[in-house]
Amino acid sequence: MAPPFSPAVVRADRVDRVALCGRTKTGRAAGGQDLITEPDDVTEAMPVTSTTASAPGFAHLLGNPWLRFAARRLGRLLVSVWVLVTGAFLMIHLIPGDPVRAALGNTAPVELVEARREALGLNDPLWQQYADYLRHLVGGDFGTSMLSGLPVSEVIGDRLPATAELAVLAFALAVLASIPLGLAMAVLTRGGRRKPVELAFTSGSVLLAVVPEFLVAVGLVYVFSVELGWAPVAMRQGPSSYVLPVLALAVGPASILARIVRVETLAVLQAEYIRTARAKRLPDRRVYLRHALPNALTATITVGGLLLGGMVAGTVLAENVFAWPGLGSTIVGSILAKDYPVVQGVVLVYGLGVLLVNLVVDVALALLDPRSTIRES
Amino acid sequence: MSELTFEDVTVRYGSGRREMTAVDRVHLTVPSGAVVGLVGESGSGKSTLARAAVGLTPVAGGRILLDGRPLPRGGRRPLQMVFQDPYSSLDPRMTIGSSIAEAIPRGAVPGAAARRDEVARLLDLVDLPADRAGCHPAELSGGQRQRVALARALAGRPDVVIADEITSALDVSIQGTVLNLVRDLHRELRLSMLFITHDLAVVRYVSDYIAVMYLGRIVEYGPAESVLADPRHPYTGELLAAARRGGPQAADTVPASVADAEPADPHHPPTGCRFHPRCPVGPLVHPDRTVCRDTAPTGDGRPHRAACHFVSSAADPAAA
Amino acid sequence: MTSRARWAGVLRTPVGAAAAVLLGAVLLLAVLAPLLWGGRADEVDTAHILAPASAEHWAGTDNLGRDIFFRVLVATRTSVRLALLATAVGVAVGLLLGTLPLLLGPRLGRLVTAAVNIAVAFPGLLLALSFAVIFGAGASGAVPAIGLAIAPAFARLTQTLAASVAGRDFVAAARIAGVGRVRVLLRHVLPNIAEPLLVNATMAAGGSLLAFAGLSFLGLGVQAPDYDWGRLLGEGLNGIYLNPAAALVPGVAVVLAGLAFNLVGEAAAKAVGPRTATAGGRKRATDDARPTPTPTPTPTTAVPVRPQQSAQADALLIVEDLKVSFGPVTPVRGVGFTLGRGEAVGIVGESGSGKSLTALAVAQLIERPGRIEARRLELLGDDLLRTPPRARPRLLGTSLAMVFQDPMTSFNPVQRVGRQLAEVAEQHLGHRRGPALARAVDRLRAVRIPGAARRARQFPHEFSGGMRQRAMIGMGLMGEPKLIIADEPTTALDVTVQRQVLALLADVRAADDVAVLLISHDLGVVEQVCDRVLVMYAGRIVEDLPVARLRDGARHPYTRALLGAVPDLATDRDQPLVVIPGRPADPAAPTPGCAFAPRCPLADDHCKRADPALIEDGSGGRVACWHAEQRPEPAPAAATEGEGR
Ligand SMILES: Nc1ncnc2c1ncn2[C@@H]1O[C@H](COP(=O)(O)OP(=O)(O)O)[C@@H](O)[C@H]1O
Ligand code: SF4
Ligand code: SF4
Ligand SMILES: [Mg+2]
């Protein structure tokens, strides 16, 4: 459900980035710290570097910006996972009243409730429950469904592939469609050119960005299934059944991303290094693809990266419209049925998915932008 | 009118791997009623020293004293500061009158009418008509804003005013106005001032004493005429050479290794004398001067002192 | 512009007005619909269960035969009310979390910031679902769930905005003045971030409306017998084959309402956002705008600009009556000069006088909407106004080198320095990748960059400022430059580094007989490198004279004032500096007479009526002043008057 929550997210990041730039600009670039001298430049390089303070061995390893980046990023991932796991654990304990009683209903006999509580370990002290929970998680044990009695890991194993397929396809579509579109729009409308095109693009993308995926989904179902009868309404049967859910999921994020790409490209085209590139009299294609695009992309990822994580959760709504047999339908059903262990497990899986996407986004950013690895986050 | 003293002041930024010492064991005195000009290249720690003095940046070591006593923590602030960028130093949402009024110590001027008069007096002091008090900063030019910032600093009834590059963001045609004002204010109010700039010519015009800063250390300090006429630290010499206008520069008198040396990285300052990788009279040129690499030079206690093992002055027989 | 005027401006844009009307309608409907149609919406009609859309029931009926269209109208109140409630929760929590770091101080504040950053990484829906588990399905659970889900993003926005305001000097000044943290927050920080926060709260309201519809659609929001758009939509979806309207009408309602909030926010953001941009000077010119040759000397210029006849024969660059305009504004108004081979000419003037635009125009780097006009513009005998564009890249790419002011930003940050140099050789000299790179390394060495081969493999941010500027000059040397245009090449550098770069420019010039056009606001810099100085004021050259005569032979009052306004090492410390009263000329408001007249101590009525032409003075200089022969009083008495009054 990226669109309903996204505008604030997008903006927050934008400001953040501005602040970041400010910081990188004040910091002075360090140069000449390597101890390796160039064979062809021995005379020039030697004296300056030889006496600057330098630390050998382990510290030198830490001196590698990539290792430091990896260490820092890994640390952040671990903290996030811990927060996620703890959050999932606390979620159940924060529910007012007795979750087991709530799940089994008021008519359930007291003995059954008590037995269930005992089985779930709900009568143990909190810290012990927490320790047990962590231990079980490490062993791959997500608990047992209160309703079906099946292990939660099995339920997840059943449902995860359908959701993952959907998310990955939508992810790919959104990225692949938005970048060329945004770039082309930026080039076409730069410097106030082609006002009508700009108006059409901006208003169209605002509209698409605002409509949440479940409404897009309903619209798509109406047009393609009800009116035209082209695609199956629901279920996961054959490649054609993927078209509408993937579209529904990707359209919103894609249009937001395309807007960001356009805005960032326009900003980059104003940059001084683009003027340098033009002063070198490079052909336009080279200016746009070699100089503008990589910079616009790094900016886009910084600003829009969280959007892609949001798509993971967006599957919930799309799945419910298309009766897609994934985690999304499972979690909603489980919440309504108060099957808390399942909810807990699915939330955990979604959370991990989001963290994974964010990690991929950060690594992509680091690869694209050499400065980001030395940037503290 | 008071004497401001920095005693062995150290300021650090960041922590762990990214820690850096922006100001390193600085001794500096702003004598009562005098203007001390602090020059140095950007990143040498001038602003950090200023921010530490007014309490915006915590001090990692040493003491900052006013007339021999530590600065008071609350209440009236005897130190005031004027910042470089006139576009960021005034709240765009406040009239300049209320910006100035805010800085008037509580209790100093009781009553709304009296405060208004005080604001008018301060505006007049910086050559702005009193009726400008109702203006927002957006309606003023850069030079006018800088004068408002000066008025705000004076509103705090300071004993010492610190001016951090207050002319460098201004257009050339306007810098002169602000410098004239600084000089007039100093003469009228006999304020002690720490005047920070990177331009030696500007410093020469307003200061009684000059302190030269390099990579977090004061490398030369002395009466203005003496420092300018007889620079003892090679870095001061370089600054002077760069500031000397007219005619092409004699850059070829120094060896290429020195002329093209890179500015040092403040995160990894050079050992010994911090200037040695760039010094035209240091170990690069005189290989026997290894002491520069190993031992940090300190200035002696004389009124005009330089932190250099090979102080270059004809007037100083101690130097070889 | 005051903030009220800005907000009013929102309403004047078509999008802003439409959005505001839409939003007004939605809010009005929320108030009135239940009063007007509450009864009809609940009217059970067992005779028409699940009827499709008809003239009687525009959107059909539900499983109790109730009219869906009216139910959608009536549901406006619940939907909007709950969305606003959730937004209020989210904004309140977000504001609290966002301002906490400022109140708590750096150490505890960092903890809050870190927590918010982790929370932001999780998508809102996931948070909302988790909170819905805790608070239970139903409207009273969904409000805090959605509110708390919005909160992290809002907190983060508040934090970043607040931090950027708190980092500005006026907050530092307030703290020095003894203003406490709470007061700083209330008086300085919040007023300065209120507008963007309001904009975002508006958008967040749209977001929570849609989110609420989503939760209700899933069955986790509003529960029967209550209903909102999301529930109606969910019910309608079940019968989409029989009665599509039952799903589409609530869907359209959700979209319209969501759009109303978001568009109002967008329009307001546009109005609020670019405040800094309007304050921050002119737009940069980069793109390639086709210059239009002026067929005949334009009659609009009352003043003929006389080119120098003397050096025409071996002239490298000839500029005559050059004008650069952006729409109605003409910041360069008829500039003419010639540059001989190997000659070094400086252009000085204050910011906004047209120095950079002149340089960019010569380099053919003025972007649309900028327009270049000139009577003559020739480089190396090639008419830049008429050469077909296709033939130009090579000429300009190899014979003309540019060095820009800010070495931090004039290299592409994500490409290795060596590649950025090599590109030129690949493009214009037909080198392959390897030889091109070798040449790049060679050129870096030529500009005395230590460890050139290693440096070529580094990124620009690994270079220091001075080194970057040298690399920039090296880039210009990739071809066989005949002219180097350097626009404030040392302004961003420290004085000692500045000296290195200027010395390098001088060396390059001496080695290959390259001409230099050096732009600077600093007369001292120009004196060090150049043979001749062009002084620009308000888009014109007002004086052109040999550097040797600058200090004591300057004849234009502006040149003389510039010399006296900036102290040098010989300035008399007991005299006040020369003051140039008033503000620099505004290119958008040209005056009929001499542009300097409002600030000139010698100005008389004639000056205010007629613009003096730039005429040769017989001794190798040119000056544009009616009173060039006259000298002003040595020390202006108006010293304290300044630009203040
Ligand atoms: N807030 C900060 N955090 C980390 N480093 C800083 C900060 N402010 C300044 N520095 C660093 O401290 C050094 C001294 O900076 P500064 O005092 O601003 O020097 P100057 O005023 O002489 O230009 C520089 O290397 C600068 O990058
Ligand atoms: S101590 Fe040595 S290196 Fe340092 S300034 Fe003096 S001579 Fe140069
Ligand atoms: S023409 Fe008149 S106003 Fe213009 S500079 Fe000369 S004397 Fe001053
Ligand atoms: Mg500074």
C-alpha cells in the first residue's frame, strides 16, 4: 500500500538528502593517505605521505571504506531484525485481555483455554517467554496455528512463494518502467520545454500515485475481467493470471518513481558537472546517459528507496482483491480469526522482506555512488 | 571591556574512527579593548574556536576565561557572536526589531517602550534608521542584514564580540561599509573583539593583534604591524605572499614539491610540526631538519611568537 | 512575499483552485450528507435486493436492498472523520517524536532519531496491520493503528526539518543570547517549519483516508452496522460481475477525496517550497541555445559599441555587441571586446554584473530560455553565430577549455576523474579507451598532480579542492586549447592554494601561447594573471584598461571605487574604506542613463538621462563615462551613509 502512506515518506527523505549533501560538502575530502606509491611517480608522491600518521594491521582493514560500510550496514540490519522480532513478540502481549480466550471464543471451556495457554507458554514469566521465542525462532520454529494446529512455518512455506513472485515481478516492473519514463520526461520537459507534455505527465502520475493498489486492482478487474473478459478475475492459474495483480501492485510505485526520476534528473541537469560535460561538447546522448542518469538514479534511490520496501506490504491488499493464495490473504484471515501465532509469523516474514529490500537498495546505492560508502548513515 | 583568554583549549568533533581534533591546545588572548584578527585557511579551526567560546560547541580540554574567571553558564552572556552568512543568521519569520529585542538581557531594560527605544538606539548604532525595526530580513540587503546581526550582538551588552568572517559573504562593493562600521564601533564602544577572516588584508585593516591558525593550532601571534612586517612562521609568510597584490607571483622560488603540496587532511594531521609537508624551509627543503617531523614546535612567551623550530627572523638571533 | 500571500497564491493556480474546491465539496458533504440522506441510505427494500444500477438506484442496491449511491454519500462523514482522527493521532505523535531530539539534547536525541529511523523503514501498512492486531479490528482500533503507522514518517520529516532549522545561525544566535531550548523550539524552529508540516499533514490526511479505506476493505476497519467507503467497496467487490457500480462508486469516492487532500497539499507544497529558490539568485545556464545572429546592428542600442580595430588581425576571439537575455531581462547588454592569441584578459565586477553570462555566451553554453544575440562572435576565425552546429563540437571541444568556480561540483561525482578527462580524447580526437586514458594521466601530470596514474583512478571527492581545480585545467588541456575561460576559478579556494592554481594558469599560458579569459570579483587575482582588465557593471563593459594602469590610471568612478572598497596590504588603516552606496544594479529594472548613476559620486543630470558609450581613450584603454576626466574627492565624506539609507 505504498501510495496512501508514501507522500510523507518521500518528502522526509528528500529533506534528509539535502541535509546529507550539506554535510558532505562541509567535510573535506581526504587525499594521499595511501602508503602505496605509484611506480611511475615515485618522486612526486613519496615525501608527503610518508610521515602522515598511519595505522597498520587491523586498523588498516577498518580503513577500507567498503568493509566499514559492510560492518555498519550489517550492524544496522541486526538491530532492525532485533526490533522486528521483539515487536512481533510484544504485539501479542500488548493485546488487551487474554488472546487465547479471544481466539477460542467466549463459549470455549475454561480447561481448554488453560491448556492452550500452557501449551503456548503464556503462563511463564515474560522474560522466559521471550527467551523461548527467540530460541524457537533461531530453530525455525514459528509456533503453531491456534485454529488449524499446523506449524506456522508450514503455513508460511505454503504461501510465501505466491507472494514473493508477485512482489518480485511488481518490483521489477516498477523499476524498469519508471526509469526510462522519468528520464525521457525530464529530457523532454527540461528548461520549461513542452509545457503540455509536462502537465499531462505530472497530473497523470499524481492521479496514479494517489490511487492505492486495491483500487487500481478493482479498476483493472472491472475493465479487463468484467467488461472485456480478457483476464481471469482471480486465483493464480497460468501466466495470464499474473498480469493484473502485478500491474495493480506496480502502477502506483512506478508512477511515483517516475516522478522522482524526472524531478531528480531535472535537478541533475542543472548541476555544474552537466555544464562541464556540455563544455566538453559531448553528444547529448552521452550527457544524459553517462553523466545525468547515474546521478539522478542515486538521488532517486535515496528518495524513493523506501517505496520499494513498501511494495512488499502492498501485496496484502492486491492479494485480497484477486484472491491470491499468498501471505496477504493469510494474515487478514488470521487477524480476523485471532489466530495470533500465524499473524506473528507472517508479520515477521513481511518485516524481513522489507529489511531485505532496504538492504538491496542501500547496496545498490553504495555501488552507484562512491561517496555513499564513506557517508555515515 | 574585558580580556578573553583561551587556555590550552582543545575541541574535538565526532568519535571513534571519525574523531578529529579541530582545535588543538590553543592559547590565545584577546586583550581588553583590542581587536585580535584570527586568520587561517578554511578548516583550520577558526570558527570552531569561536563557537567554543560562545558555548555552541563543547570544549574537550582547557579553559576559556573572561578577566581570569570562567564564563558564566546562565544569565547574561558576556560574549556575543556575529556569523558569516547574513542570510541564515536572522530568523526569516521575525521582524528585525524582535530579533534584536530577543537578545536584550531580561531585566536590563524593563518595559516595552524602553525596549523599543533600546532597539532604536541599537539600530542607530549600526547606521540603520529606527523605522526599519518592523522589517523582515527578506526586505534587507546582505550588508544591512549583517548590520542587524551586529546590532543584535551589541544588544546583549557584550564584553567581547566575536565576528566570524562577517564580510566574506558580501559583495565587494559592500564589504567596505561593514568594515568601516566595525572599526567605528570598536572606537566608540572600546569593545574587545575577536575578528575572524581568511583575508590578511582585511585583518590588517581592523586588528591590533594578529593570530595565525593552521590545522587547529595557533602558529603565530603578535602585534599586527610586527606580524605583517616581520612574519616569523613560514606559513604566515606564505599567507602574506598570497595576499600581496599586483604583479605576477613568484611561485617558482619554492621547489615544486612544496608549491604543489596538498593541504593536509585534518583527520590525519601530520606528525611533529603540522606544517612540515608544505613548509618551504622545513624538512622537504632542508633534509637535516628532521626535528620538524618528530617534535611539535611551541611558541615561546614573547609578545610576538611563532610556533616553529626555525623561526625566521633577522631580529631574532636565537634562530639559526 | 508574506506567507498569507503565498497561500492565497495557491488558490490562484488552476490545480490549486480545483483541488481546494474539491476538498471543500468533500468536507461539505461530510457535514451535510448524513443529515440530508441518512434516512434513504438506511431504507431497507427487500423487493430490490442486489439490484443493478438503474435510474432509481444509481449505483444499485445492496443485500438488504439499500441504495448504494446514498450510502456512499452518507459514508463520507465516517470516512473523512476517521481519516482526520487518525491523521491527528499520527501528526501529534510524529510532532512529539520529531521535536524530542531538540528538547532532549544531542545524546538522548540521537536515540530517538535512531528509533524513528528504524520505524520508518517498515511500511505503513505493515505497521497498521500489526497495530490493528493489538487494538483489535474495528474503527476504534484502526484509528490509532493508522495514526501510529503515519507517525514515524511524520516524525522523521519533523526531525529533518527541525534539525536543518536548528543548524542555522539564527538559532545559534538565539542560544548565545540565552534563549532556552523550549523557547527556541516555539519561537524559532516551529514557525519556520510549520508550512511544510502543514502541507504534509494535508497529504497525510489523504493518505490515511486511503489507508482507512484499505483496512475497512480488508474487514479490519469499520465494522457493521457502521459503514465507510472501504466497507462499501469490499461489499461491492463481491458482486462486481452483477453490479460493477457497487464497487466502482465507492472506489471513485475514495479516489476523489484522496485526490482532493493530496492535490491541495501538492499545490501548497509548490507555493511553499521554492521560497529559497526565489531568494537565491538567477537560474544557472547550461544548455545549448541556438544563438540568433542579429542581421543589422540593432536599432534599440542607442550606443554604438566600437570594437578595437587594432588587434583584429591576429584576434583569437572577437565579440561585438553581445547580448544575453532571459525573457524580458537582459543581464548582458552589448558587450564587445577582442582577445589576441596568448593574451590574458580579466573581467571583474560584482556578482550579477554579467561576467559569467558573457563567458558562457562566448563558450556557447547558454541554456534555453536564455538567448544570445551578437553582431559578431568569432573564435579562431570561425563565426560561432553561423557555423552549423554539427561542425562546432570539435572546434569548441578541443580549442576552448572551461574552468568553473566551484571545483566541488564541477566534476561528475560518480565517475572516476581519469575517465572524465579521457572522454574528451575519445570524443574529439578519436582515441580508443586505452590511449585516451593514458593521455588523461599525462595531462594530470602536466598540471602537477602528484601520483597522476593513481589519482586518475580516484573519484572527485577523493581530491582536494585545489587539486580538483588543477584537474579541471588538465581536462581543458586534453585538446589543444587556444583559449581558456576560467570563471572565478579560485574563489572557492584558500589563498595559498589559490596561488598555486593561478601560477598553473600562468604556466599553461606561457607554455603553449594559450589565451586566458579570467573572470573574478577580485582585482588582485586579475592583476596577478592578466594583461588587460575589463570592468563590467550592470551588463556592460564600463572600462577596459591595461593591468599596469589599474592602480593609478583607472578613469571610471566604479573602477576606482572598487579599488578603494577592498583593503589590500597597503591600505591606509586610519582612513575609512571607500563606500559604494546603494545596491548593485538590478538587471530587471534598467535605467535610461548610466547604470552606475544612482551610486556614482560624480553623477549629474546628464548621466541620468544618457548612457555613456564605451570609447577609446587614445592610450589603449576604453571607458564608458561622461566624466572620465574628472577625479572625485580623495576620501568620500559619505563614509557612514553606506547602503543603509
Ligand atoms: N560540526 C562538525 N562536525 C565535524 N567536523 C566539523 C564540524 N564543524 C567543523 N568541523 C571540522 O573541523 C575543522 C575546523 O573547522 P572550522 O572551525 O569550521 O574551520 P574554519 O572556521 O577555520 O574554516 C574542519 O576540518 C571542519 O571540517
Ligand atoms: S617547525 Fe619546521 S616544518 Fe614547521 S614551520 Fe618551522 S621550519 Fe617549517
Ligand atoms: S557617466 Fe556619470 S554616473 Fe555614470 S559613471 Fe560616469 S560620472 Fe558616474
Ligand atoms: Mg569558518
